[in-house]
Amino acid sequence: MNILSDLSFARRTLAKHPLVTIAAVVTLALGIGANTTVFSVVRAIFVDSFVFHDQKNTVILFSENTAHRNTKEGVSIPDFRDWREHGRSFDEMAIAVPGVVALSGLKEPMRLKAARVSDAFFSFFDFKPSLGRSFTADEFRAGAPHSVVVSHSFWETQLGRDPGAIGKVVHLNGDAFTIVGVMPPSFWMPSRTNSVWLPLTPPVSSPEIRSVREGIVLAHLRPGVTLEQANQELSAISRQLAALYPLANSGWGGRAWEPLRGVMGDKDPILLGVLFGVVGALLLVACSNVANLLLAQAAIRRREMSIRTAVGASRWHLIRQSLTESLLLSAMAGVVGLLAGFWAKDCFIAIYPSPILIANRVMDPAVLGFCLLISVLAALVFGLAPAWDSSRADPIEGLKESRHSGARTHRLANVFVSSQIALSMILLIVTGLLLEDVRHLRRLDLGFRPDGLVVVNLDPSTVRHAGSEQLRTFYRSAMDRVASVAQVRAVSATSHLPVFTEGTPVHVAMPGETAAPAERPVAMQVVIAPHYFEVAGTPLRRGREFRNQDTASTARVAVINQAFADRFWNYTDPIGRQIRLTDADARGDLWTIVGVAANVKPPSLQGPAHPQIYVPFDQAPQRAMSLLVTTSSDPTRILTGLRKAIASVDADEPVEATTMRQMLRDQIRQLAIIFDMLGVFAGLALTMASVGLFALIAYSVNERTREIGIRMALGATERGVIGLVIRRGMRLALIGMAVGLAAGAAITQLLGSLLIEFSPWDPTTFIGVSAILIIVAALASYLPARRATRIDPITALRQE
């Protein structure tokens, strides 16, 4: 009954002061809503996406080569088959190999993300097809009828949500495939943009290449086998494979990871830590703000508390009653914050569409539990100090006291306001550095010229363009047609787009070298068409680039990057030197160096460039290539013309055309999204801190009305009164800023791995944030100060 009476009394008390109650609820709801939003987004992406049938024992396997700084690399199909055959630590193992297929015969030719999967792949998940079925064992045999399972988005966009889609035929890479299943919208493995799944069947003609590592392997640990034991066995198997296949497997091993750690990038844990740290600090700022509100209310209610103590209320009873009011406030804020969090998540989805987030919009128990937990913690954080302060009041002094608060209350309020300023300082410094890093990335010298560059991705059908000569004819015709499009200045082609991928690893040997293949250095091979360096805007340091005369019948030539030249011929001219590429060239022909190009940034945008070697397309034709097109106008205006030009060569060839700038924006989009969220949260924290400072100074002015009136009656000037009030506000702000600067400088050192060629000691950010806080603090102090100058001395002297 005591609890019910306390709740009833708390409800009546909060209802007596509706403005204070509303302010407290809204402030807390912002902090709780921000935490709920981040928790639900992170949970949807990193937790709900991995609903395995055996969550406890499922692991993800990757290849790794520490010597080449390759961790969490894909797994080749031959390695997967050997791991599955010889591994004793696993009950079951399956692989998914991401790729691209050309869709034709429906609306228009297009390229789709696809995955070839082994048997038992779908059995790892609790997801079942929403229509039809998954693959049967017979569909994994060589020569089996072609079957395909499609994604929910494919079913919606390409099949118009047809309930009779099962049994329909679609054409992929020129072959007919029968649809046997449609997966639910929340299923996406192994790629978030995957559209179709195909059964991984044994090769009919060309063998599976052991050095091509693209697959993602799932496995179940046997009962009693630890992750460490499984990794020891994988290492032993990998050493055996390296001995059997030294050229492809030397230095390569395998490693099993827990699913969540396996899919996280190296920077993801730091990013998540920063994100949760920011929203946690935002909640603390909100709690400090509400604590100040309650302290002010406690000062007003000091006489009430003294009377209740005088008539027999215990100290514990007063604390319990105050905490009950805090819990009721927090409960209301939790409900509002939960609703605001899901509204914010929907806004987030609208701005940054994601199938994963769309499929996880419901209020699941984990999110509700998280919201309840932080609401209770918030109530304890902001309610305990005012409750303790009220309970310590001397009832005799309280009955004598006016409505003014005591020195102890002022000290607590000062601490809370300075804490808010310090937390805001830290958040603004961290967010400012990260946002400045994104802007720096957009201005970074990448080693090529992305402006005005259009990318057209092509992958000709093996049916219509089977051999090397057919590929040469197709790309020669495609580039000629594209060059004739209006406003196109130049066109070339590459097998690997700069910055996005570095090339295909090959071992490099010098003429007469006797070292074992596995001991030879590795370079990244890129196949390019003539005029590539001119079109891409990558400077040539010396020599020449490829010409139309460098054909399949002429001597083999190559262009290397500066990193390659420094690695093999430091301080000497490499032009005219010869090398042998042992992986890519089965004949072992010698390639003559004819040019040296500038380095291009690696995909990580950090660290030194790796050695690269460029070879002519005519001498090493590749099926999948990207045309690079420069234009004299807005690149987006020629996309339609480019698609028509390719269609005139092959009407069934899907064409993906976009600008290089757009691709670069997409590349850093994930970072930009997170940093934008951090900016919003830091802005909210600054707003709360400034409102808290304003409220404290305004409350102080109200309490010092009599003092200010006396000062003005004795001749104090308006400027003097304003200075008196502002000095207090600025003193609190400067204390908080000093603490925030020191803490921010220490915390930003943890961001070093997130910042790319950008110092965490950036003076512009520190000075800019300090200036912003000084201006905000000055404004928050000036407004109450102006009010103080309007006090009538006669009226003030009549007050108690």
C-alpha cells in the first residue's frame, strides 16, 4: 500500500507543476529515445540478421594471410572442400560464393548480386522460404536442372509479388533457371544486396581455381570442441594444403570466428563504442538537466519537507518519495522516448533505406527491456542527488527559511551544469573530428581524377562471347560505340577500379630466378585498355602507356606503379626491365616494363600503396571489365546514351552505369551515416547544456532579486549587473570546458584508427568547438542578465 500511496502522491505532485514535469519528460525522452534508436539499429544490423539454427555452435570461417596483411579473406571452393573433408572439429560446413549474374527476359537486362551456395547452406538458418522451398540434394549434382531461389525484393520488383512465381523461368547469364523458392525479406546472407541463390554444382569444363578466394563458409562445431581447438585444426590442414599447392596456398591459413565478430570490420567495434558512448553521454546530459530542475523544485519545497519531517516522516521515507517521483517521471519519459526512438528509426530508414532495418521495425522484447533498463537507471541518476539533498534539510532551519535554496543546493546545481558543459565539449570534439575526417576524405588525393568520370560495368555472357577473341571484339566495339556518344571525350577500360580494388594477386619472378614460387613477392595485376592513365587521370612518372599497337601478337608489355618500382628497382630506372608473372601466365612469358605510373590509394585509404602491375587487355583479356568514360558535361547526362551504345553492340547485355563520384560517396556512406547521427546527438547535447545553463542562471537571478535590487538602489549600473550575472555563467562554462578539453584530448587518441590521414589533434576542431561553447554560454547567461536589469529596486526591496 505504501508504494501505491507514494505513486498517488507523486502523481499529484507532478500534476501541480505541469511545466516542470513536461520539461523533464521531454528532456529525458530525448536521451532515452536516442539510446533506443541506436540500440534498435545496431541490434537489427548485427544481431537480428544472424538468426542461426544453432546459434551457440555456429561459426564463420575465413582465409587469412598475415604476411600479406589479409585477414578475414574469402575462402576458395577447393579449400572449402578440403576443409570439409579433412576437418574433424565440425559437424557440418557450407559455403556461399558471392558473384554477379546477368538477368534477361523480364523488364530489361540488368546485373544482380548472386550467391552460389553448397548443400546445407540454408539449413544453418531459422529462416524458411516465404514461398516454395530451398534446394534439394539432387540440384547440387553436376548436370542437374537449373534451379534458383530468389530474394523477397526480387520477387517484389521483378515478379510483381506474383503468388504463382514458383515454377516460373528466368534467364541468368543466358541460361534458363526455374524459380523454386522466395526467401523472406529479412534473409540476406551472404550479401545485404543479394538477389538470387544458385546451387553450387561441380564444374563441367574449367576447374575451380584454388587462388580465387571469394566464399564465406559457415560451420557447426562438434559438441565439446572449442573455437581454439577448431582453429588449431584449421592451421594444421592449411599447412598440409600449402605443402601440396605451394603457389596458391603458401602463407594462407584458415580461422573460425564467432558470427558477430566475423562480420564486423576492424573499425566496427570502435565505431559502435563511439556511437554508444555519445548517446550514453547525451543521456547523462539529460539526467543532469532534469536533476537541476528537481533541485530547484526541492528548494521551493524545502518548507514542505521540513513540515513533513516535523510531523514524523523519516529520512528514508522522504528519499523514497522523491525517488518515486523520479521513477514516475522516468517512466513517462521512457514511453515517449520509446515512441520517439521508433519514429526516429523510421526517419533513418526513409533517409538511408535498408532492407535489414525495414524487416526489423517491430518492438521486440529486447528493445522494450533495454528502454526499461535505461529509464530506471536514468531515474536513479537524476533523482538520487535531489532526493538526498532534500532529506538532509534541517527541519527547524527549513521552517525558518524562505523559498531560497541553500548553498549546498547551489553547489550541486553548479556541478551538474559544469558536467553538462564538459560532456557537450567531449561530444562536440569527437563528432567534429569525425565529420572533418569525412570532409577530408572527399578532398583526399586518391592518385586518380574522379571528377567527370563515368563507370560502366560489363560482364559479357559466356554464351554469346565465349572465347578471348570474342571478348576482344565485344570490348573493342563497345568502346568505339561509347566514344561516338555526344559529349564523350575519351574512353578506356579496366578490370579493377582504382581505390575500390587493387587487382589480382600474382607472384613476380625475375629472369633466371630460382626461388620457390611461394617465396616470390606478390604484386596486384590490373588489366587495362589503351589510354587508361589519360582517362583515369593517373600521372605517368616515366615511360609510356599502352597503345592500340600492343596486341596479342606483339611482345608483352607492362606498366608498373611507383611502389612496384621502389620495391624491385629502387633508385634505378625500371624501363626496359623484364619480369615473369607466375600465377597469371601459364606460359611463363616475359613482360617488358614500358612505363611507371603514380601510386593509387589502397581500398583502406590508409597505409602505403601495394605494388601493382598493369597489362594490356589485348594480351590478357578479362571477361568482367569496367569502361571509364570522361565527358565534357555533367556525367549524369550521358548515362542513357551510354546504355544505348552498349545495347547496340549486345541488346541483352546488362549495363550498370554511374559516376565515379557517386561510387566514392557510396564507399564512405556508412561512415557518413554514423557521423551524421553523432552530429545530431552532439547538437542535442549542446542544446540541453545551454538550456540547463540558462535555467540555472535564470533561477539564480530570481533568487537574487532582492540583492540585485539593493545593488541598483545603491547605484549599480546596468553594465555592472549584466557583468555580475554573466561572470557566474561563464565561470561554470569555463570550468566545464576545461574538464571537457582535457577529457576530449585523451578520448580522441582512441579515434586514431578511424581517422584517415587526419590528426586527432586537429587544432581547428578544438578551437572551433571552444568558440561555439563560449558563444552559447555567453548567450545563455546574457538573456537572464538582461532580465535582471529590468528589476525595479523598490519592488525588489519589498520581497522577503
